[in-house]
Amino acid sequence: MPGLQKVLKGVLQYRELFKSKMVEKLVQISEHPQPTALLFTCMDTRLQPSVITMSNPGDMFVVRNAGNMVPHSDFCSYDHITTEPGALELACIHNPIRHVIVCGHSDCKAINLLLNMRDKKALENKDGTPLENWVKKHGLSSVMKFEQLENLGDKGSGPIIFQGASPKHTFEAFIDPQNEYSILDKLSQVHCLQQLQNIASQDFLKEKLSKNEVHLHAMWYDMKLADMLIFSRQRKQFVTVNEDNYLHLLEDSMTMPDHKEMEKPSPVWRG
């Protein structure tokens, strides 16, 4: 049982090297919990959120699933509820979380499955495996948005408009204007942004969003370069996070887009 053996050996190493310090840390977290973010990301084994963000126990809530999906409120009835809206309520209503992040990544197997089933008949077919049905049900809106991008023809990078719950949360996006990524990765970036719209559809979040008490962010991990990108609403595209642009991107992430600027083209910006 090599899988279980590796896990149990890891537990033994943890007991030897970290357990005593962890007990102290867990007591501190229990007495003074201070989580600062909720992160939705994919379950891909190559993606390790705590490593990429250098976060510690107690820093943030993390929800992982196939394809970093966050179902739209239309799919959150009693008979069809999933953990994602529950996590949103727990973090933003029962805890003072102000930042919700959706993190996608390149070479995503769930998004590749979605891409392979993108024709209308396949997506509307209710027969399938659990993974296929999960991807079809919650990825359809991403495919429809991606088709808007493809229909632009020569202007294949955009912009495409993501319609928010209010005009203030509507934004434009250029997808890979440098044309560096595959069709799969372009769809993955569109899908990542679409999840922000799904999050904003939740009624219990609308007041907090309107008052800027909760902020939504899209991040995307490049598996080839091991770089993290974040969507810049000012630049209207995903931008690599680095030492030179960190403060600018931080300020940008807290600013709503100016709708007078919506029709202006976004410059190519490498950060």
C-alpha cells in the first residue's frame, strides 16, 4: 500500500518535527481566530495553496474541488446544495472574511474534460459519470462565455463582459492578449472569472458586495512557470504577481472598474 504508507510515514515525521509546535499554534488559533480569506481552488495534486501563498494554519479557509467550481445560486436549492455556498456563508456571514479568491490553473484536467464536452448536446446530456455531470452542470456558463470570446474573430483576446450582480461589479476582460496560452488555458481563465459571477449571485452576499465589505478576486497558476497571476480590473487581464507590481496590484484589487472606461482598449501589460 504505497499510498497509505507514504501518508503514515508523513504523519510520523509530523509527530517528530512539528506536533509540539502545532499544539501551541492550534491553541492560539482557537483563542484568537483571525482568518483573512476564503480560497476556492482545484484539487489538482500539483497545486498546493499553502505553499504558493506561504500561508499558515488559521490564515484562510480553503475549499478544493475538481475544476475550482463555485455553483451559481440557481443550483443551490435544498435538493441540490453543495459545500461551496455553505463555505461562503460560513466565511463571509459567520466570520468577518472580506476577501474571496478563486484560483484556477493551467493544464486543468477538469477544464479539459469541459472543453471536450463543449458542444451543446454533450453539455445538456444528463447521462454521465459523477465527474462529467459535475463539470457539465457547473461549467456550462463558462463555455458560453468562452464562445463569446471565440466569436470575436480577429479580436480573439476580447474584451468580453462579465455581467455582475450590479453595474458596479460588471467588468471587462481580455484573455491572454499576448496569445501565450493554449485554448484549454484560455478557457480556464474565462472559467475562473465566471466563478466570481457565480459567487456574486448569492443573495446573502449582495449587501456586503454592494458596500465593498467583501471583495472577489481571480487568481490563476501557471504550472509551467510556477507563476501566480491575478486578474487586474484596471488592466482587464491576468497579470503575473511579482515584486515590482505587488503594491499596484493590491491597490487595484480593491478598486471597482470605472464604467466610463469600459469601452477603452486595455494595453498589453506584462507587469
